[in-house]
Amino acid sequence: MSTKPRRFFIRGHKLLFQQGDSGLRLYDGPDTGALYRRDLGDLEADCAGELIALSDQTPPPAGCVEISLRGAFAHLPELVWVQAGRAMQILDWHHQHRYCGRCGEKTVEQHEEFAMLCPSCGLRSYPRPTPAVIMAVTVGDQILLGRSRHFPEGMYSTLAGFVEPGETLENAVRREVFEETGIIVSGIRYFGSQPWPFPNSLMIGFFAEAGRNRVIHCNNRELEDACWFSLDNLPSLPGQMSIARRLIDAFVSVNRKK
């Protein structure tokens, strides 16, 4: 039995919500004034979606609340939140590829796939997630966490960085950890991945083991600070939505059982 696609109304890079019987829920009212719409397909069973973009020059529909994608995590099941992130990324892609990057001709959106086709030179432009590695570097019951300048006060997280052209994921883990902290790692193990629509990354998580030399040489161009933390002395951590927090929670869970 087919189910009605969830509709994600977006205005000015914020999702529209309305008050429901049990709290805020996605707005699902009239779609008049839509500037752009696109079928998002199915992420999994019962998670089909449709993107509806409204002009940010006109007021939102009466009774609506506008919430950022980060804020929406508190109001949506995780899979629906991931689909909302997909909607945001498709909308950005559509705006950014209206003209061919090779010859400058106006592109034509294709509806059998996510592609913008140049009718002049034939170039197809697709949404392209940017791969990034994110890693929990550990030794015994200690974990290496870093602090970026844009983090909330007191918060630390796992190290992360973008994969460079021609680089394997494992080499990206080694390079990023060494560049940011001077620590050499081995024993790299895959943990999992997460689409991260801020703006369009694919976060690929790993565990890695520090070598004998655990002296940190923090690269202040990359991080404000980096420290080893024990299980009983963890700082403020990222929110539950992130794979960073899942890596840290997995590390804590394993070591608590020892």
C-alpha cells in the first residue's frame, strides 16, 4: 500500500512546522506560492518525501513556526530528519547549478534522476556529497577530543576532516589526526557513516588507536585545543544527532563493560 509522501516546506533555509495534538509537527497546509518542488524519492519504506520551497520574501503561512534543520532534530524521528536534510541539500544543489559550470548555458533539470543537464555542451551536474572522516582516537580508557573555535563554550568533539583527492579513507584518518594533534594512529576500524547536511557532507566514522607517543602538538590553525579525556572526566559533548556523539558513546559503552 502506498503512503502519502511527507512534505517538507522550506522557507529561507528553515523548515515550516505547525502545532499538532502532541507538539510541533511538519507543516502540511496549502502549497500555494511554491517556487520550487521536487520529489525526493524513498530513503526507506514509509519515508517518501517531497520538497516544497517557498519564497523567503513573503510571510510564512499563518500559524507556522520556522525551525532550522539542527533545531528540527528535537521534533522529528531520525529517519524523517535525514529526509529533511536531503531536501535542504537538493534545494541548495538546484539553486547552485542553474547555469552550466563549463559553458555558462542555462541548465535544464532532469526528473528521472537528480541531474541538471546543459543543453549546449551536455554536461550533467549531480548533487555531490563531500566525504569527510571523523574518528575516535583512543588508548585504553582515554579518548582524544578537540575543540574548534566555533563550538559552544566547553564543548569538545572527535577529530574530523575532509578527504583529499586520491586519498583513501584510512590515509585521511592518519593525515587529519597527525595534522591536528601530531599523534600517529594505527588500528583503524570502520564504525559507520552519517549524511551530514551542513551543508552537504557524508561523515565516515572510524576508531583509531594512538601509538606510544601521546604528546599532543595542537595545530592552532585547526583547533583551539585538544586533550586526552578519561571516562570519568568527559567534557561537554556534541548532541545526540551527530555521529561524533555516537562514536564517543560507543567508546564509553565498551569501556564501562570492562
